[in-house]
Amino acid sequence: MGLRDTLSVVVQLPGLLALKKKLEPRPLEERDCFARQVERNADKFGSRPAILFEGRTVTWAEFNALANRYAHCLKARGIGRGDVVSLLMENRIEFLAAMTALNKLGAIAGLINTNLRERPLAHCINTTGSKACIFGEELTDALAGVKAELPLDEGSDYIYVPDAGSPAPNWALDLAAESEAASAENLPDSREAKLGDTVAYLFTSGTTGLPKASIWSNRRFLASAGMSHLAGLKCTEKDRLYLCLPLYHGTGLIIGAGACIASGASMLLRRRFSASNFLSEVREHRTNCLVYVGELCRYLANTPARSDDHDTPLKTIIGNGLRPDVWMDFKQRFGIRRISEFYGASEGNVAFANLLNRDRTVGITTAEIALVKYDADADEIVRDDQGRCIPVEAGAPGLLLGRITEEAVFEGYTSAEATEQKILRNALADGDAWFNTGDLMCEVDVGYTAGFPHYQFVDRVGDTFRWKSENVSTTEVGEIVNGHPQVQICNVYGVEVPNTDGRAGMAALVLEPGVESLDLEDFSAFVNRELPAYARPVFLRQQAGLDVTGTFKMVKGQLRKEGYDPEAVTDPLYVMQPGRVVYEPLDADFAAQIRAGSAGF
């Protein structure tokens, strides 16, 4: 550690202490919400651009007016405080306007993953008790496919938002047409919003069952957005953020759009990420900030390098999942000065942030945490003779727990049972309660940090793995795969693939009696229809039977170790290669390409 680094930390300390005070939890009864901040931006920065999207630019005043028209229209339709409205739309201005409109009314937005179809899509709308569903034209077919499973009334509860200009289906209202003549004035409802009110349900893949709706309060939304704005990006109304992450995820919505709402900065909004267009758009639109996930950085790092890659206005980025082995090359190639890597579960009560701009770390936390021993092979917490969790030694990986207190509330899920399953009680002492993140972390030495320990993400554990920047529940995937008529039972787990982020899905299948071989064409069509792309198993293993524990829990440890290696596995192996839609036998040549990191995943 050089003198310059030490001085850098010392210089930042007053700001960090001031920031800590500014971000201390505010009383839940205090009145505020992010829609109020949009209104303040309209007053203060009304003529400045808020969102640039596909050739359109809307100012903060225009954006607030659009949200107001939506809100007046929705209020006239009976939507008000505490009502849940599902929001199913790709990234675009209207998504953020609808989200803001619901917040103005005190309603709760159920943010639906746009990749979902069939049973998972219907589940996400039903499980929140949605009173209505606002959906984009681009997802009409997906919603039409599950209408029969939803308790919503055609003609009133389905609210359509045009995109390419097609007319609304006869079973939905056209929000653009309905709101055209509505008032653009602020509603009094937003001034009644309290920090303790729920602003949104964000869905997360848990360890069991279909996606669970995690609860986000106004206080947590504003605190996370404030952290991104004040401590991570350090942005003002003069900055511009490149935002291409899905808005149904917390990183895109809260860390990205939330930082702009908190600061008055503008955002260049894209429907989805494009590696080929990235640098040209950054330069054209003068975006100096970026919100990322590790997969995005990996794609950019794999594009052909050019001598001027560093010559852009982009200098500050915030996100999660940037792999340590990609970090330095990415930072140097693209001329990044500040990387604010953070860690935080959608539903959790603990977060880390790399506020001191150290390399290869998720940073520090002010939460009370514990890293405890975890047996990855047995897939269980290691306990002592008294049944207590055992803290790991310094530097060793351990399961991350976050202490639940009045200041560090675990807001949980809409399901009380699911919420309780994530809590460890009497873990280290009588009467304590801890949120189980399901993640392994370790403390790392990044030099002098003024007494703040830094941490690094190691891996996910249990029945959830991360692939293509999405959390995948093995139980959810398994339940769906088990629905194929040739499959008796399956065991789903994640396996490592070189030069990728996270783990690819693999399913060990036991076929129904009398079925000798899997019908690959039919099974592939089933998987492609029933599961979103990121959740489809990349590899299949056909087995005669599955190993289970004495409590009938499926054993995954040995399966993970053997993976998809034809030399280690005598069972039939199959793979769905990148860009293809049908599983095919995995041969030694393609397995070698995978091991070499050149298979294209």
C-alpha cells in the first residue's frame, strides 16, 4: 500500500462519515416516496433531459406530466393506496412513467420478468393478488397465453400501453388513449406516502418453488438509490447514465434509474444490452456513468479490442457480479476510473458497497454480519454440539448472515412462510435472528482501509445458482421439467463453464419406466416453451436413478463435481449449444471446446 492510496482513504473518510449520517434509516412514518423526488426534479430541473430513448427525449417536467396523466387515469379506474398492479413491459419511458404513477397513488407495482411465460408468469401475477395488470404491446401474446389462469376481468383490469402502434386487444384498455386528456398536475395522494409503505414487489428465485415476491418499502428504495447516487456514481443533474439492464430487476430500476431520480441526472435508456452498439452510443450521447452486471462486462471484454476503447466519456460505473479475473483488464481497456461494485440480495437486509474504489472487492458494510461454516457437498450449515452456527476463520469463505434488528429490518416476501424459511433463529446466541443470504463470502486484504474490512463474493449455495445475470431456482426448474411425460424425476444443479459468469444449469433425469431414451425434439420444445432462456438447463444427464439423503433430499455434490465431463460420466450426456434450440449428444470434441472457454456460452 503506497502513500497515495493511504491518503486517498484518509481524504474520503469525512465524506464517508457524512454519507453514513445522511443514509441512516429515516422514521417509517416520515412522508416521502420516489415519486415526490420526480416532482421535485420537475420543479428544479424541469427543462433538463430526464430520459433519452430510441430517438425521443423527455425532460423531467414532461416525464412528471406523463406520470401524472397515467396516475389520474388509474385513480379514476379505482386504483389507490395499497392496491397491487402487475407491470409487464420492456425497458422504455412508459415503464418508468407507469411505475411513478403507481407510486404517486400509493399503489404497489409487481415487477414481472419479461422472459416469463406460461405457469411462472401466471404465478407472479396471482401470488401478489394483483388488482390489474399494466402491460406493453410487445408482451401482449405472453399475457394472452395466461389470461385464463388469472382472476382479472377483461375490458377493465388489463391496461395496454402501445409501443409499435398496434391497437389494443379487445380485452384491454388503452392507457395512452385513456390518459390523453387527463390532468398533468401533481396529485395530492403522493404527499400522503410514508417511508414504511410498500412501493414494489421484486421477484427473486428462492430455494424452493416458483419465484417469490420480495417486499421493497419506500425507505429501502430511497436509501438504495441514494447510496448509488451519493456514494457510488457520485452523480448530479449534469451527469448521464447508460442504462440497459432490465427495469424489473433492482439493479436496473433502483441502482440505475433510482440514482437518476435521486440526483436529477439523465439516463440513456435501452430495451436491452448491445455489445456492438455500446461504445458508439456512449460517445454519441456523452454518457459518463454506467450501471452494470458482470455478464455485461464479460461480453464487452470479449469484443475485439481497439486502440481507442479507452477514449470515451465513461469513467464511473456501479453494479454487481464483475469477476475478479475480468476486473483489471476491463477497467484498463475502457478507461474506467471508479468501479463501485456492490452486493445485496433483493429481499435481504444486508448490503456491501465498494465506496473506497478498491479493486476486486464488493467493499464494506455497516450491517452486523457473520460468516459461518457451510458444507457445500452436504449442502448444509455446519453446527456445533449445541446446534449453533460456527464462525469461519479470518479469510476463509463462509455463509453470509445478516443480523435482523429494528434498524436492519428483513422485509421479506409476501408469503410469511417463505419469509420465515430465510431466517435463522438462535444461530449464534439465544434469541437472535439472522437473514440467510444463501451466499458464500470471504474477507479480503486490499490494503489500508481505515479499519473497514473488505469482502469478496465467492459463490451461491444450496438450490439457487446464477446464470446470465439471473438467479435460477433449481426447485422451480425441476418442478417444470418433471412435467414432461417422459421424465419421472430430475435433479437440477449448476455447473461451472469456463469464461462465463455464474453457473450453467444441468439436469440429471430419470425417465419413466419403459422409456429407454429421451425424445430430444419433444423435450427440447417443452423446455423452450415452459422455461425462460436463462433457466433452461444447458446440459442433461440421463441416469437410472437419483441419490438421496436419509431425509430424501436429492444429493447434488458429486453431480456438480462430475459435471458434463464425458471422461468422468458414463451416463448419456446432452447439451443445448449456443444459438440452437434442440439438445444433442455431448461429444468429447465439444466438451473440449467448453473446457477451453471457446464454445460460445
